[in-house]
Amino acid sequence: MHGADQNPTAQDEYRTATRRIRRFSLHLTPIVRSVGAADQLQMLECSKVTPKLDVDTANLSDYMRGKNREIQERIYDYFNSRPELQTPLEISKDEHRDLCMRQLLGLVKEAGIRPFRCVLEDPAKYFAIVEAVGSVDMSLGIKAGVQYSLWGGSVLNLGTKKHKDKYYDGIDNMEYPGCFAMTELHHGSNVQGLQTVATFDPLTDEFIINTPNDGAIKWWIGNAAVHGKFATVFAKLMLPTHDIKGLSDMGVHAFIVPIRDLKTHQTLPGIEIHDCGYKVGLNGVDNGALRFRSVRIPRDNLLNRFGDVSRDGKYTSSLPTKNKRFAAMLGELVGGRVGLAYSSVGVLKIASTIAIRYSLLRQQFGPPKQPEVSILDYQSQQHKLMPMLASTYAFHFATAHLVNIYSEMKRSHDEQLIADVHALSAGLKSYVTSYTAKSLSICREACGGHGYAAVNRFGILRNDHDIFQTFEGDNTVLLQQVSADLLKQYKEKFQGGTFTVTWNYLRESMNTYLSQPNPVTARWESVDHLRDPKFQLDAFRYRTSRLLQSVAVRLRKHSKNLGSFGAWNRCLNHLLTLAESHIESVILSKFIEAVERCPDASSRAALKLVCDLYALDRIWNDIGTYRNVDYVAPNKAKAIHKLTEYLSFQVRNISMELVDAFDLPDHVTKAPIAKKSEAYTQYTQNVGF
């Protein structure tokens, strides 16, 4: 500063910069407006007569975060105390991979967080850990998921005691970093079509792993390019026969294949590893491609929970058919989908927090001769962000329910729960990750130019999260699984078969939902009626029931000429809409239940407001469907639209409290424009002021 006093030019530059920052700060710092100014804006006339809800953020946060809050805060505090383990904005692929491994080792060996121990003992705690480390760096969350949920989970869930005894400690303490080698160059979602083969050699008591052609190269295998020492390899199990065929295909099984020497880390003979290179995002994860050339492994390396081979080459299984064994194997790997749905909500929480805090902070335009107003006061900004905030809350409770029933399934191994988790995880993973991917772009746009700065995270979050729509099951394929399950239940319903609890609203009320809409209730438009959970759920379920009935009729008609595959393809868009409609019904029902059981009155009132916005916004977005079948009369449609805008305004009034209830510290959100205080001081310092 002494230099600035002595040098007029430097002093002028200093004053100019100071004025710039002061002007910038005045432009952006929130100004508390008088009631008169708010009235003058007349954003919504009803704002004059409805008081803002009083939200106890601490109670709401306690209700939201539950018992695993402490483990997440331990993770946040650890990385905050270790600045050298925080991911910089600009980092090369190789540096990012090295840092990601050091982050994971630090978490396990220094912070004492052992995710693997929770995979079986406390799945809810495991998913909370993965969500927290993903908030630090999404590459770290995925790398941890590969190590513990995929590689480790395959050993625990597909293997038997001998495998757990041999590999558990090494996986837990990171001495055995591993891969999950399922996807191939030509086959991803169609796992039964995998071409890698594992042929049993009875002379040596070994399996021979082979990649028969380039299409069978294992591709996108996390941990393979640099760090992995083992791989769970999915391959067709081939057994020698004494007939003319020579080999018998027993279906896809999983095998533990060492890929690098434990001491030297050199690639083992017969194994070829290549780097998949830079990706759109998640460059801290070392994805690689694997080719096997007559790689021999002991017979014991077959993960034999669902099928085994004896010393003399005889195959045994508790399950009678290839399809049943395959279904059981995939069913045990469903935890990956559960984790992705849960983690995707964590990403949405971060993005909506950044966008909403910025929108409250940033001011632009306003009434003549009045202070500028927060951009979240504009109806257009509320329309972008408030239904998104409501959806974030809805998804939180829906995925928490999914985690709970998954945990119960792991404890009980109940067949009905297994079916429920399989179907619900497919639907929620698809729906939530697709919604989050779109929302990340909306958040970026809602923050204007500042949303484009890498330091404010939207670009990084968007790129890292994008692949959530593809791995652990492509979203379009997963939605078809949901539709197939609904059609199976529909068929059983009308053929007098048993009807499982998975879609019990169809069992209980299918005939009611498929009857003609009541011309009286179709015209009801009172606020009490529209905010009644029964009306909202009935509307969601009516839509699903109609879609299910109509697609069943279409499939039956087209099957006569096109066959089952051709008919399915002809109705595919209809089937996807059905699945999304059903998942929205489940999400709403779980949100309503969460509102009803909330013990704190203040929190319950806030959640009820948010839940109503979620429900009515979804109904309004598909109002054409309801109008086409006269479920909603024109006057009622207008009332729904008006109330949705009003609820958006009301949620805007408590939006700060709602995002604060996510309880994400500034060092987790990281974006300067989302700081709770001195946001723009840090932002300007970031570029060198």
C-alpha cells in the first residue's frame, strides 16, 4: 500500500479497483426492502394476505439428515482440515487420479472411515459415506463405490465364506484395490450377451479366461487403468462335455482374476490393460480396458454362491435354470443402483443450494426509484428453481425409503422385498438421475454469467454427474424394466393371480382409477381440495392406471402382427411414460408419508408446503393428459396453475431455510456465490483482487 501512496498511477488504479468492488458489492448485496416496496412489486397479490412460514431450520435439518449426520460431518471436517487433499479447479487426468487415490487412502487410513464394514452391517451408513465423499469430489465417491460396492460387494454377495475369509481385510484396508469387470465394448446393459468366456480345464483344476474378439474387451472398468490389483470378471462359464458339442454354456458367472502383481504392481501374464483416456467428467477415476489371453485362475476363484463346479467338472446350483441364476446374481448387485439414486440427490442438493443462495443474493432491476430486487423475486426465476427445490426434498425422502427397504432386504433376504428393491431401485435411479442432469443445466442458466465460472461448480457437477444416467443400468433400459414389472402385475390382476405389495395401489384401486372420472370432483377447485393429499395421489395414480391399461391394450393388438418384440418397440415411448408416471406416484406417496410423520410442527408445515408444490407442479406439467380424459375441468386446470404459482412464491419465502436445512457447510458447497457470508469478497479474491 505504501507503493500506491507514492505512485499516482498505482494509486489511481487502486482507487478504481476499490470503486469497482464497492459498486459490485452494492449491486449484489441483499437489501432488506420495506413492506411498501414489496407491495409495489405486486409479484403475487396473495403475498399481502399470507404470512411467511416460521421454519425451525435446526429441527428440519435433524429430521432430514437422521442418524448418519455424524459420520458425514467427520468426513467433511477431515477433508476441510487437509487442504492438500482438496481437488483444485485445474488438474490433469494423471494428477487427478493420483489425488483421488490419496484421498481414499486418507479417508480409510487417517480418518479411520471404513466404508466396507458398512456394506453388509449398515447399508444406510455406507450410502451416507459415499454421498459425503462424493460431495468432496465426485470422482472420489465413484472410486470408493467401485472399491467397496462393486469389487468388494461382488465378493461379499456373489462369493462364499472362503472368498470373504481371503479377501475381506485386503479390500477393507485398501491393500487389495479392485475392479468390477462386467461391461464390454459391445455389451453393456445386455449382460446375458457378454462374450468373455471362462472355460474349465479338469486336468489342471483351473478356469481359463479368454477374450474371444475385440467386442468382448472389458471396457470402462474403474480402477483398472492404474490402481487395480484384482478384477471381478463376468464371463460365460463353459464346461467340457462328452458329446459332440464339446462345451456346455452354463451362463454368466463372476470370477476373481488377479490383474497385477501385489508387490511389484506389474501387469500379470496374459492380461492386457489400456487406459480409456480422458472422459467428459470423473477424470479422477482410472477407467481402463482389459483383454484376457488364456489367463488361468484356480477353480476356487469362481464366486460360487449361486453355482459351483466340482473338481471333476460337475456343475451344481440351488437354482434350477440359467435365467434364475442370472436374475439372482444381478439382484445381489442392486446396491449400486441404490447408491447412485441416493448420491444423485446429494448432487441436486448442492446445485440447488448454490443456485438459490445466489438468486437470493443477486439483485437486478426493480420499481422506479426503488432499490434493485433479488432475482428470486421474479416469477420466472421461481418457476425455474422452486419446483426443483420441492423435487429435491421429494427425492430425498423417496431415496431414503429405498435405502431403508434395501437395508431390510439385506437383513431378511425376503423374496418380496428383493422384488420390491429391484423394481424401485431401477425406477428411482433412472428418474432421479435424469432429473438431476437436466436441473444442473437449469441451475447454471439461472445463475447467468457467474454460473459459467468453473469455481462456482455447475460445469464440474454437470460433467461428473452426467454418466449417472448410463452406468449401473442405462436409464431407458431401467424404465423398461419398471414397465415390464407393471405389466406383469396388471396381467396377474386380471387373470386372478396373486398380486404382490410392490404396486399395491393398483391392487386396491385399479377398478376405481379406471372408471370414468367423476364430473363433480373434476370441477372442484378449492385450495383445500387441491392441497388434499388424497386428491394429489389419486390424480397421479389415475394417470398411471390409464397409461397401464392403454399400453396393455396396444401391446396385445400389435403383438398379433409384429410379435412381442416388435409390439414392445412400437409402444416404447408409451412404456417409458408409464414407468415415469408410476415412479412419480411412488415419490409423492413417500413424501406425503414423510410429512405426516414429521414430529416438529414448524418443519411439518414447511414440508407440507413443499410437498404440495411438488404434486401440483407435476399435475400442471401434464395437464393435457388430465384434460383429455376430463379428469380435470378447465376451471380446475386454471386453479391448479394459479395455486402452483402461489406455492412457488410461498416456497421462495422460506427457500433460504429450506436449503440451509441440507446443512452443507461452505467448504462443501465450495462455490463463492453460495457462501453464507462475504460471498463476493471471496469471489473477487479468487480472480486476484
